[in-house]
Amino acid sequence: MEEHPVEPSTLAERVKALALALGFDRAGIARLGEPTPEDESLHAWIARGRHGEMGWLARRVEERIDPRRRFDWARTALVVGLVYDTPSAPRTGAGSDAGSAPVPPAGRVARMAGGEDYHDVMLRPLRALGDALEPLVGRPVQSRAYVDTGPLLERSLAARAGIGWIGRNTCLIDPQLGSYLFLGVLLMDLELPADPPEPDHCGSCRACLDACPTDAFAAPHVLDATRCLSYTTIELRGDIPEPLRAGQGTWVFGCDVCQEVCPWNTRRRRQVPPDRAALRERITPRAEWVRPALAWLLALDEEAWRGATRRTALRRTKRRGLLRNALIAAGNSGDPSLAPLLARHATSEDPTLAEAARWALARLERDP
Ligand code: B12
Ligand code: SF4
Ligand code: SF4
């Protein structure tokens, strides 16, 4: 039977429409062309050790910069975005039965982490989309889905796909939806036209650079991950470096400061499309992780921790990592009622936890 190929721009629109129908908020198409100088800057970033203990970032760098080195069939990337900071997300809440103080000292959890793990939520529909391409195109289509699950520069691809621009805080910002946006990528063997790039709208703003509590930006667009709280509280396994502890404040998992101060989030948040709620409901932070009481976190045993973190990205730090972070946060809380719990951890057999607890106790004494 004779094939009636669909015109590429029509096909591109259909592929993107399918992505929206599956629950994503944004979809754009990038051509896998020559890497940009910004992509090449990854070499310098790695050479300066900005990735810290994330050794996997220093491997397969060439593939990361140009996925065609691994998949020579790949021609284009469908990039999808899913908003994770919703107006409906609970803004208060406690995970505590730890006493009747009017406002128990609480930790802060990055918005991305308190709901169901976004990797799991996004990968399945993205793969389903890959499987649905054959009937659209009229031939078998090679594709490969990623959600932070392989060597790709997802922000760079999103910028190439016209989803938004890369801000000075290194986040991808959609002009309508802001930067609280998870990204996913489907590499495809289809020759499709790219979406036009979004111009940079940072202008003269530098709010993110000034607000970072640990001074983690080496320059605009260049993050020293080893100073970023998202790295120290999630990726780092050992002791949190002493000079970064005070800046951690009460963050216990990740950090949102450089996004909270961004005018593109404060102004644009409410433009989230209300009609595509299926995926978003799953990633919406659970109430107990919106402002988890520090006393609750410090008292969590392994079983309670496993229950409370089930299917969330919080599992990444293991209980030990979250405990270490909560100890530092307790030291920064200025609340002496936490001292007895800290004293209990100060005798822990784990040297990292014991040291963090002693540091926290000393800080509370110094700065009650
Ligand atoms: C490693 C990693 C981290 C590291 C390092 C972050 C970083 N900025 O590099 C740590 C643990 C610190 C981290 C933190 C966070 N992360 Co992260 N992370 C990643 C991961 C796995 C790789 C990123 C990477 O390659 N970094 C290396 C640097 C060099 O690359 P890059 O940041 O993409 O940099 C590009 C641009 O800056 C560009 N560039 C653009 N303009 C200019 C100008 C100049 C002058 C230069 C030099 C470069 C340059 O050059 C680079 C190459 O293209 C991606 C997933 C993926 N596979 O892409 C998620 C990802 C970037 N993370 C994500 C999120 C949500 C976060 C956090 C918000 C989580 C949190 N709340 O705690 C924070 C944000 C911190 C921040 N300001 O970036 C999302 C970002 C979504 C978005 N809208 O941007 C991603 C895409 C995951 C996903 N699938 O949704 N992350
Ligand atoms: S996530 Fe927090 S610590 Fe990391 S760069 Fe942004 S403001 Fe700084
Ligand atoms: S805070 Fe300002 S400089 Fe930073 S990313 Fe947002 S608009 Fe750009």
C-alpha cells in the first residue's frame, strides 16, 4: 500500500497535542543540531569540579552534550513540561504529633519533592507517547524517554524546543508558567521542525544571585553545585560543610530560594492550566511534607520514615540523610525545645549524625 506521509509541521502539532492530552502542561520540539557554546561550557564546569561528588555527571559528557553520539537515529527531541507548584498545593500542615506548642518549629522541603516521585509520574506517559507515534506517522518510530534518567542536558533541550529560556539561576523558565516545571525528553527519529526559541527575559534582574543563602552562583548562569543546598541536602552523603550550615536555615530537602524570588514565578503562578490535572495531582506535595515539624523528623524511626516517604523522591537521601539535614535545621531554628532530641542524637554511633547534633546544640546555645 502506498504511504501517505503526514506533512512535518502537521505531524509536529499532532505530537505536541498528544503530549498535552496525556497530562503535560507544555510541549515543544527541538532539533538535535550542533551543540551550542553554552552546552560546551559543561566541560569547563566539570573541569572546575563544580559537580562535586556527582561523579556520574563527569561521565559520558560528549553524549550529554549531543545525544546523537549515542543514538545515531535520533533527529529531534520532544520536550515536555509539568508544573509542580500548584495554587491548590497545601501551604500549611504538619507531620507532627510532637506537642502542643502553637507553632512547632518546622523544616522546609523543596516543592518538587513532597508528592509522588516525578520521575515515575512522567516516564510512563512519555513512553506511552513514544508507543503512540507509529499510528500517527504511519511507520515504526524509534524513540527513547528520559526524565532526569540519563545523560542529557534537559534544560538546554527545553530551551531549544522553545519551552522557555535558561535564567541566571540556571533554571528553565517558561514565560507563562514560570520555572516550577519538571522537564521530560523523548528522543525521536522523526524529522520535524523545531519550535522558535524564547528570548531571554531576565533583563537587569539579579534577584536569584543576590538571594542564594549559600552564595552558590559562581557567575550568572553558572552554579557551583557543591555550594547549593539542593546538592548538600540531597546528593552529598557525608558531613555538610560547616560554612554552608547556617545558610541552610530550616531547609531539610532541596531549596527553592532562587526560584521563590524570581519575578516570573510570583507573577505567573496562577496561569497553570486547570484542565490537565491528572499528573499534577500525583506530584502535589502531601500535607505532611509541606512544613514538616522538626521534632517529628528528628524522632522518625526507620519504619515511620519508610511509610512517610513511600513513592516520593525524598527516599533519595535515605533516612540518615534527612536526619542529618533536620539536625542542622534544628540548630538553625533558634528553638531550644529541640535540645533534648538533639542531645539524643549527639550520642549516635553514626559520626556524621553525632557531629551534626553537637553542632546544632552548640548553635542553639550560642544563638537561642
Ligand atoms: C545535576 C542536577 C542538579 C545539580 C546541579 C544543578 C545545576 N544547575 O547544574 C543540583 C543537585 C544542584 C540540582 C539542583 C536543582 N535541580 Co536539578 N538537575 C540536575 C540534572 C540531573 C543535570 C543538570 C546538569 O547537567 N547540570 C550541569 C550544568 C552545567 O548544566 P545546566 O544547569 O543544564 O547548564 C546549562 C545552562 O546553564 C547553559 N547555559 C545557559 N546559558 C548560559 C550562559 C553562560 C555564560 C554559561 C556558562 C552557561 C549557560 O549551559 C549549560 C549546558 O547547557 C538535571 C536533569 C538533566 N539530566 O538535565 C536536573 C534538573 C536540572 N534539576 C531540576 C530541578 C527541579 C532542580 C532544583 C529546583 C531542585 C530543588 N528545588 O532543590 C534545584 C535547582 C538549583 C539550580 N538553581 O539549578 C530540573 C529543572 C527544571 C527547570 N525548570 O529548570 C531538572 C531539569 C530535572 C527535571 N527533569 O525536571 N540539580
Ligand atoms: S537552590 Fe538554593 S542554594 Fe541552590 S542555588 Fe538556588 S538558592 Fe542557592
Ligand atoms: S530572579 Fe531575575 S535574574 Fe534570576 S532567573 Fe529570575 S528573572 Fe532571571
